[in-house]
Amino acid sequence: MKPSKIFKLAFNMVKGSKLRSWITIIGVVVAVASVITIISAGELMEKQVTHELEKLGGDVISVYAITTETSSKTPELTKTDVLVIKGIPSVKYVDKRVTSYSKISYGDKELYSQITGVDPAVWPKITQEKVETGRMLQPGDKNVVVINNYLANEEFNRKININQIIKIGNKSFRVIGILDNDSSGLASLFSGGIYAPLDSVYDIEQDSDYSVPKERGTYDSLEIKLKENVDTDAAVQDIEQKLRTSRHVTEKNQDFYISSAKSFIESSQSIIGGITLFLSFIAGISLIVGAFGISNTMFTAVLEKTKEIGIMKAIGAKNEDILLLFLFNSGLIGLAGGFLGLLIGVLITQVITYVIALKFGTPFEFYVSIKSVVVALVVSIGAGILAGAVPAYNASKLKPVDALRSE
């Protein structure tokens, strides 16, 4: 029997039992849509989080002082540490930073926020943030700030414009720059979204419950930008070794911590990937359930078509023809479920993409994971064929005489 004839008969079998076929197909649809949605959403979230974290600077390394059990006093980062790090060949820039948690006043409204003091000569060269209006900090600046877009437009009862004055703690600062929307992401979240020259922040009146005043020449952190094409991991090890020697500490009593945006990005990708894989495995179980549904449908079809199988064999149909007939039948159910599941999964993915775009303030772009589409379709069709294999084999082995006698 020609394959085209077998395919036509299989298609008619699916049409002939619409209710049972559609109930089976719906099980596959749900499974495929779930797999596509979960994998696509996971990849999209990983892509978006990576994009946001890269704003912190993929080649930027941060150094923080930490308290250890053997410390007799709170460790600090000092000018000596800056000189040591600057002497390392792979280092391009070092930005000294102090933070202050203080009251911000503008108009008739007050709020508390973190202010980040930076080296105005270095910060513009390190940061990934860009100004929408105004300018970045420059050497010689005093009592001026660059603020994020949200603080300028949403936090107070009226907008903050360039050259307007805001009060931070006990000091007045002039706004010289407002960051663009794309810059007001994770980087601004971690910094509080307010940047001021380092020397101006030392004298700000702080909220003692959340921050401890720093003496001039000491820093909360050091932000290090590496030269191009430098191995980040090797640079971290080099910085760590030089600081241990300079600060007279060992690995056991090390009083500083080094982190890199690269390691943070890799850790985030690993976590999101693990969660996506786990959820995909859970969704994959529904594909197994769908396969059992197809198998049950095919066993029922064999019972219903037993007499017809006998007639087909009596007029010359071979065992292989009957086998292919039922394999095509189960494969069509898997294909139909996979295709409909693909459409629904892509639609749900676009809704998720739109919501994520709104959340992060980025333009909406059509997105679907090609990997998820391939996996879902191959698995759905494969599950359909495998689920129909046993019923199809049983049907092919029926003897014409026994099949014709059945009612």
C-alpha cells in the first residue's frame, strides 16, 4: 500500500473519532504550550537580567572591607589600597566610593535615600550610565549631584530639573545631570540613584541607623575597571594577592571581599537556568501524560477497527501497512497537539515578553525560544509515535480470520 494512501486512511481515522481525538490532542497542547512558555520565559528573563547586570560594568571589579572574627576594629579601605591596586598592570581605573544614607528634601516633600560619593574624575569613565539631560560629574565639582530619572520625575510632588537645588542631610546640592531611563536600572537601584563628588559626601549629615560616617581618606568600596582583553578571573586573583600582602592578612583572616560583575552575571544565569530546567522537567511530565492519552486512544481505535483490519488484510494489506496506518494515526495526533501547543505557547510568551518589557522599561520585541519550539515539536510527535507503537504492532499481528469474526 502506498504511503500516501496510508496517510489518507490515518487522517480519516482521526476525523472519524473527533471527540476522542480532540480530548487526546488537548492533553498534548497543554504540555507543549507549557514547555515552550517556560523555556522561552526563562531564556527571556536570563537575557533581561544579564542586560541589566551588564549596566554595572562587565569588566568592573568591586572591593569591600569586611569584619572578621579576629578583627580588633572595623576594617577600612584606604589610600594605600588604592595605590596598590593602581600598580597592578591589568587595572585601568580605580574609583573610590563612600555611601551615605540621608534625608532628601525638595519642595514640601522629604524622603530617605542612599547617596553614593564617587571620584568625579574616574566615575564617568567606569559607569555604564548615561545622562539624558545635563552632564556627568567632572574634576573640581563640589556640592553637585547627578540623579536617576525616577527620582527626578516621580519621587517628589514636582519634577526636578537641571540646576535646581535639593537638600541632602544638612547640605544643599545643585542638580547638574539626570540619567536616562535605560540607565535607571539595577545600577541605580544599588547606588540609590544619587551620585555626588566624594569630598562633598563626607560632610553630609547621615541617618545613624543605616550608615556610619567615614573619615576622609577611607572608603566603603573601590570600583576597578580593567584594561581591554584582560582575563577577569586572573585579575581578581592578582588583586586579591596584592591586597593580602599590603594589608598583612592571609586567606583565613582576609578582611576584604572582591566581587566582579562577570561572576554575578554567571551566577544569575546559572540560577535562572536551573530554575528553568526544573520547571521544564515538571512541564515535561505533562508530555508523558499526553503520551499515555495517545496510547489509550490507539488501543481503543484498534479494538474499534478490528473488523476493518481483517477486511484490509483479506484484500491484500500487509502487516507493515497496518503498522504504519496506526503509527501515522498516533503521529498525526501528536503533530496536531504540538502545532496547536506551539501557537498557544508563542502567544503566552509574547504576553510575558510584553509584561517584562513594561517592568524593565524596555521596548517590546517579539521573542520565542527556537530551542523550546524544536524540543516541544520533536517530543510531541515522537511521543505520539512511541505511544502508538504497541497498539500499532498489536493491530499488525491480528490474523484476518480472527479479526473478521470480531464484533
